[in-house]
Amino acid sequence: MRIPSEIFDFFGVEEGQTLLVKGMPGTGKTTLALEIMNSVCNKMNGMYISTRVNPLRVYGMFPWIDEIIPSNNVVNATQKMLLESLKNVCQEGSGYEVVLDFFKTFLDQAEDMDDPMIVIDSWDAVINYTAHLLGDAQHSLEQNICEFARDMGIHMIFVSESADLMPLDYIVDGVATLRNVRITSSISSESRPEGMTTRYAREIELDKLRGVEIKQKVYTCTLYGGRFCYFEPAFGYVSPQIRILSDGDRIADPCDDRISTGISDFDKITGGLGLGSCNVLEIDHGVGKRYYQVLTALASNSVKNGKAVHIVPSIGYQITPRDVFVPSNVMVLEPGGDRDQWYETLFKHWDTLRERTGRPILNILGLDSMEFAFGYERML
């Protein structure tokens, strides 16, 4: 599932749930709203009211929505079209009633669907376009639309282009905020290597979801491939065990003089690890044992590609019970005892692995455990 389980469960609490998706421009609000509809809504039971983009462009940008939103349910509510439509709704009554009747028309259409959902993108634009009609009745309009949606059993998602707190936050049943967060670095801008750029990550914060336990307040997410997808955090204890025989698929090496990291996205960034190269993996504070999974992928994939692997484990890094009988092209050596004898044993292991495979060796060296066993100066 691409959306957090809390949001999915939120729309299962009861019919007529209302959610506000907010954030600055470019944070992925529209993509998230459509992804929620794709996950929750039955086929052809969605309605999308667009205030910024022509309906044809919506399908061009999000071709995967054609199974949940029929073309006649994508409403062109750009400023010109919206104001023209409002003129035709009702010639009598106050401006507030005209706007309310306009939206009640869509609610009436959606009521005939099975478990329908309406996305209004964006609500800010609707308020801006109709400000001259609403006057000071904006909050009454929002309250009434939400009440109509609950009474008629229609899920609604309001998309807001502002991350600021607003009265609508208190009216709706749920609020989710999207952000682009700068990844801080321990390297100052003055000493940062040339070519190193500032990086950003995407986050979704679950501010409020009535009736649902929020297990994780903030999730990291991505819009890779034009789709919203969140990342499930690694809760609780992360095993420090090396699983040489992991069940993941084999990833081919990028080319003859480079090996795969065992993680396809990491290969795209690094191009793989060059044969004969020395690569340092620095672990910052707060990472804990999660980096073990990177080493596991690297070692396991190298074995699957027929290479020899030698491991000097980091502190706390262990071989799993299922891997007591590791492949013959894998050797593990814990640091300890006399330093010179230990290094002699290490070199013998390397020679043995070269003879067995006739191929280069992947060496994973836990410098922390070596320093602990021999001391910093004697380790060198």
C-alpha cells in the first residue's frame, strides 16, 4: 500500500470522512489526494474538482487515475469556468447560497455512487474565486459542506496550498501536512566538497485523524515515478545479524569493472563500487543498527553473483544461526589476540578465497571492532 495505514483506516471508520491535505507548492498534495482515492475508492467512484488545471491535463499528468475517476467526473473549476457555472446555478438568493448550491450539485451526483469520494483541488482557489459572493460566510460554507458530506456518506478531501493553521483544520475529521525537508549535514558549507549539493526529503505529518490511532506521527515519502509512496519505519529492535543467504533477488553488476551494492537505487546513485576501490561507510549519530541492512544487501548480492566475500564484523554484527554453514566463498574473521598473527590469518583468508573463486574479493572491514581490539595506532 502506498499511503500510511492510518489514512487508509481513517476512511474505514465511517462514511463521509473529511480530510484536509495541506502544504506548500511542490510538496505533492495533488498526488497524495489521488493516491488516497486510488487506495480507498472503488473503481469509477471518484470525483475530482480541479481549480487550476484543465481536466485533459489531469489525465496527462496522472494517467493511472483513469480506473477510478471517469472522464465526466473530472470537473473544470478554473476561475472562468467556475464563475460561469455559478451564474447558471441559481439566479435568486444570496451569494453564499449560490456557492453552496453549486457544491451540493456535486454531492447529489456522488450520492448515487457506491462509497464515493470527492477531491477539491484546491480549496484555497475556490474561496479566492468566490470571495466576492461569500463575504464573511466562508466558514459557514466549509461547515455546511462537511456536514452534507457526512450526512450523505461521501468522503471528501480538501487540498490547501497553505501549511498554516486555518479554521478548516478544526472542522474536518483529519489533517495531513506535506513538507519538503532539508537534510542537514555535519559538513559546513565552507568545507563541503565541490559538487556536493544540498539534498531534500519529503515528509507527511499526520496532524489529526479522528477515530484512528496515529502510530507514527511523521513518515518519509517520495513522488518517484509520479506516484506517492511512503516508507514504513523500522520499528523496535533491528537485528545485527548478517544474512548471507538472504531471500532477495540477485542484482547484476552494472559493468565488468564495478560491482552492485545489492540495492538498485543505490547503484543508480553510485554506479556501483569500482573493482579495487576503497569505500568508507560513515555512520552518523542516531542511525543505530539500521546500516547493517546495507552491508547485508552488499554481501548477499555479491555471493549470488559468484564473488568471494570476506567479513571482519563491526561491533555487534553477527552471523545468523541459519548461516552457520555459509557458502565456501564466504569467510568471517573476528578481530582479537595478537595483532600480527591476526593480520597473517586475514591475508591467508584472502589468498584462500582468491584460489577458490579466481575472482576479486569483496572485503567488508569493521574498523570499529579492529580499533577496539588492537588500538587505533596498532590497527594501522
